[in-house]
Amino acid sequence: MEKAYKLLFNTEESDDLYVYCCGLSQTEAHHSFGPALKPHFMIHFVLSGKGSFTIGGKKYPLTEGYGFLIVPDELAYYVADDKDPWTYVWVGFGGRRAQEIVSQLGLSLQQPIFKSDKSKEIYDLVKDMMDHNTFSVEDALRRNGNLSLFLSLIASGMSVTPKSDSGSNNDYVTRAQAYVRSNYCNPIKVTDIANYVCINRSYLYTLFERNLGISPQQYLTSYRIAKAVELLQLTELPIESISISCGYSDPLVFSKAFKLEKGISPSVYRKTLPKSDRAGSKEHLLQVEKLIEERHMESNDPN
């Protein structure tokens, strides 16, 4: 037998991430579930006591502070200890991003176990989900928000396990490149990139060299200079403004980086641009201004 409080919710399968169910159980000795399948992800977290969890042909003895993942459509079995039965909370969830987020946590059928020292915070979040149990928009948003916080607590206590480094689509490299594309205009450093993707700087360096053949610093610099070239070609902005726009607070540092990349300074590069290119850019801007003026006149025409 068990003393359990659980809730099931109607959900939209199209949502990115949603709570399917949640609950709290205080079990008795030998209380078990399964072997059975679940159609969605479920995470159980042990608040006290002991038990064991079996999935994928492997058995995991667990105690307070540990949690386990049930993968959709995989036979799972768990049973309370005969002398010190466990008490646990659980959350079932799904959505379009569920698999992606679980993978980012480092959890899988092969690695379904995690440890966290955030027991009270995890319990409080699940309890709040249960307290806000109506089908109102307010409660649904609150539960799903708590789900994100619940997963973030799990993530905060887990060490990062490097994924496969083969191929040019390595997840860490891809995320690092996206971070650079979004933040090249800010004074970011390689350390900031490594912190964002949650790996150390030396491992990030290894991945970039292996996948792209260049270092993270070289990638960041090359991307910034490529953007600077665009601004030099398409605008009449001062060199100092282009420098700031590409993440360099010091124009001299920018000019030095530009010269190392292109062989000439930004000002010399601008002078070498064909006049027709710059004239064409100006002509295009004049056409845009003329069109705006015509539309403005039309909108003010009383006829």
C-alpha cells in the first residue's frame, strides 16, 4: 500500500513543454510499480527512504537525494525497500522539446539516474504544482513554469557528461556558434561562450579544433571581422562606431584585429572598395527614402 496524492491534467500535445501529471507518495515496504510502460517522460525524486529502480535491463539501488527517469514506452519497475520504504515526488511531462531537454540534462535510458541536494526546493515546486490544480490558464501556466524550474534544479546538480564529438554538428559547437552570432556585438570572451554551453574552456577549444579546425577565439574574431566588413561595405559609419558595433570597445584593438585578419586596416579597406559599390548603396538608400516620402504624401492626400 501507499499513501499517494496525484493529479492528471489535460494537455496540448503541441506545447513545447507541459506537465502531464505530478504527485507525492509515502510508500510501505515492498510497494512496487510495474513492470509497465508509460507514454510520457516521468521523473521521480526520493525525499527519504530507499528503493530500487529497474529499466533497460539494469537495476539501480536508490536512496534519499537521488532521482530516476522513466523513458516513454520503455518497461520500468520500481519497488520500495522492505525496511526503509521510500517517500518520493514525481512529475510526468511531455511536449515538443521534452526529448531535447532531457538529453541536455544528460539523462537517457542508458543514464537514468541523477543526484541533487535541492530536495526541499524540488518538493516545494511539486507541491506548488499540486496546489494549483485547476484547468485555468493561470494555473496551467504556473504548473508549466514550475516544471521548467524543476528541471533547472536537476540540471544545477548534475555534472556535464561530454556527448559524442564526432561530426560537424556537435551540440556544444552548434550552441556556441549560435551564441556568438547573437552576441558578437557585445564584449564577450571565450570564457563567456564556454560558460553558456556549460563546459570548460579547454574542452570547448578541443571541440572547435576537432569540428571546425580553428579555436573558439579565432571563430569569434573571424565572425566579428566579417560583420565589420559588411558594415564597411554597406554603411558610412565611422570606424569607431563599427568597432563598437562588432564588440570592440577600443578602436585600436579593432583595427589591429582587422589588419591581422584582412592584411590591411579598416580605413584602408574602405578606401579600396569600388566607388560603384558605395554609390549603389547610397542610390538604394535614396530610393528607399523616396518611396517612404511618396507613401507619406499619399496617406496625407485628402483625395
